[in-house]
Amino acid sequence: ITPGLYAMVGAAACLGGVTRMTVSLVVIMFELTGSVRYIEPLMAAVMASKWVGDALGKEGIYDAHIHLNGYPFLDNKEEFAHTTLAADVMQPRRGDGSLCCVTQDSMTVEEVECLLKTTDHHGFPVIVSAESQYLVGFINRKDLGLALATARKTQEGVVGNSRVLFISHVPTPWNGPPPVKLRRFLDLAPITVTDQTPMETVIDMFRKLGLRQTLVTHNGKILGIITKKDVLRHIKLLANEDPESVLFN
């Protein structure tokens, strides 16, 4: 009887049950021992502990840490077999008001700064006008705030009622204080889906493209936005769980 062998096998079994690792764990333990003789007992112990762990619950310790820390994470192993559409998940829902957007040439510096102070969104869709709602692009909150602050410090004549422009050319004739041109900060090709896109496709896009959000449009007009947090709450709702129980950091 070799006590060291039992210690190694027990340690491997403990790690296998906690982390649900298999092949990589056996290879690590093999590298520690340097002996081929111990591969069989290590493999048997790791697989047995993983099977027992899977029978008690699907999540390992790393999955538990993700949930406890409030990270919005979509597991690739979970299948989505429902028939809901993007319009069922987007925010705001139809009839609940309009999405906070920035127009391409009609808002002032003061209005945009007020929008940044009163909201905590990660970014804003840029549209042609409040009436047409046609999508032009998307700008990150950080880029927008930094660009406005830089323009106030470095660009001469910029005041609160200066226009913020996301267009290539300044309309002529131009009356008023110098405008702030921010087109270079604009994402002209944001990821979008239509309101009739199945949520199965939307979730697949989030997983494969690593998206934080996607815009929902209808015939080129902005309707809403879907974030990864919205997707996770929707999955909880379909599983007959309280969507507000999903706590995000």
C-alpha cells in the first residue's frame, strides 16, 4: 500500500468533482507524479467523481463563482428550445415608450450631456431624427462623454448650445456656435436583428460573437435593444423562475 498514491487519487477525485475537469486534470496529475502507472486509478477516480457531481448538479465551482459574482454569462452547453421572438425580449417593449437615442444633427452639447447624466446606458443608438427613427449607427457612452469633454477643452467656441453632429459635412449656411463633429466615434455597422428574429438565433449570436447588446429594428427603424442581461432574465422567466432573482454586478 502506497499512501502517496491514495493521496494523489483522492486529491484528483476532489478536484474532479468540484471543477468537473477530466482530461486536463488527469494530465496535470500525471505531470506531477511523472509515472504512467498512476494514470488508470487517476482516470477512474476523476470520472467517478465527475459523474457523481453531475448527478447532484450540473454546475461546477467556476460556474457557481460566475453566478455569485453577478457576471452576465451565457453557457454554450445550455440549449434554447423556445419560440419567442426578439420583440418579446427587447427593451423598451412596444407601448412602453421609446428608446433613448441621439439624433445625428439636431441635439446640442448640453442636451447630450444631460442625457449622459440622467441615464446609465452603455451606449446610444444614433438616428436620423426623432420623427423618422431610422438607424444611423451606435456610439459608446465612454466615447461620447470623452469626446464632448475634449471638445469643450480644445475646440474654440464650443458652448452648451453647440450642435453635436454625426454627419460627414456641416450643413451650409451654418448659423450659430461651432458644431462638435463626432462621426469618427460612430459605429456605422452595429449588430442588428429584426423584431421577428427568433430568440434562438439571437442567443446564438450573443454566444458566438461575444455581444454585449444588439439593436432591434423594423424596416431600418430602431425599435429597441437587447442586452445580455435581458437574455438571461428571459431564460429565467421561461424556466418558471423569477427573472429578478438574477443579480448582476
